[in-house]
Amino acid sequence: MSAVSAAGWFGSAEVTIATALLAAGVFLIYKKRRLAWYVMAYFFGGMLFTLLLKFLVQRERPGAERMIELFSFEFELESYSFPSGHAMRLFLLAGFLIWLLLHYCSSRVMRAGAGIFIFLAATAGSYSRVSDGWHYPSDIAGSAFAAVIFAMFFMLMTRRRIFENVSKTKNRLFVSPK
């Protein structure tokens, strides 16, 4: 398995679900219930948005017809090419990590460097879907665009409610309990 294909693994539904649960769990431990709910809504909402787009567009995959796989189980549903679910999830994950950086990392250099690395990793993982023959390049570009639109819409819709509690802790996520 190449490094690019390994990067694509981070876009799997299993990794997305585990990331959402882990992030929500951390927020719950630090008594940030609202953030925990928003993380779950963000990731699962993004996955539902992907499915909606797939069934609206119904673009055939390159090559043979393939099945949907989740947690090592194959489902007998047609798997459409646009948008790429892996690419959408990778860019949603990248958006979440960049959001964390912007709000909880004080160093501009660290935010910029880590943000560029996260974006490049999401792009490399998405490219693996083309190089492995699962998608067309336009599927990946459309997925990245759709993920950014979804993330921006979600953040705009929830911005005031998310930051009501965050501002009380001076924009720090992990405040030691007293």
C-alpha cells in the first residue's frame, strides 16, 4: 500500500465515525456538551449530505460496478462516483481540525503550518481515490468544494451557540477542573 493510498484510509467511514465519537467524548469529559453534540451533527450531517448528493447526481464509477463497504461488510447498494465519500470525509475532517487550530492554538506559525499540512494530507488522501481507480478527478474537486460549502454553512448556522460557552473559558478548550 502506497503512502497516498494509506492517506486515503483516513477518509473511510470507520475513521470518520471513530473521530467524531472520540472528539465528542473529549468534549464531554471537559463538560463541553454543546460542542460534543455539534461535532456529532457536523460529521454525521456531512455524511448524510454526501449520500444525498450521490443519489441526486448518480454518476457512474470508472470501471466495474462496486459495492458499498462499511466495517468490513459489503452492502448491495449501487455505489455512485460523485461526490467521493472518502474525499468529503477527509475534507470535513480537515475542516474540523483546522477549526480546532483556529480556536485553540495561539501560535500563528503553528496554525499556518499545521493547517497547510492538514490540507495537503486531505488532498493526498483524496487523490488516492483517483489513482486507485475509484473516482474521476472531478469527483474529488466537487467533493472538496461540497465539503467546504457544508462546513461553512454548518459553522455559520451554529457559530453563536458554539461559542457562548467557549468564550467563558477565554477560548481554551482544556481548562483544568477546579
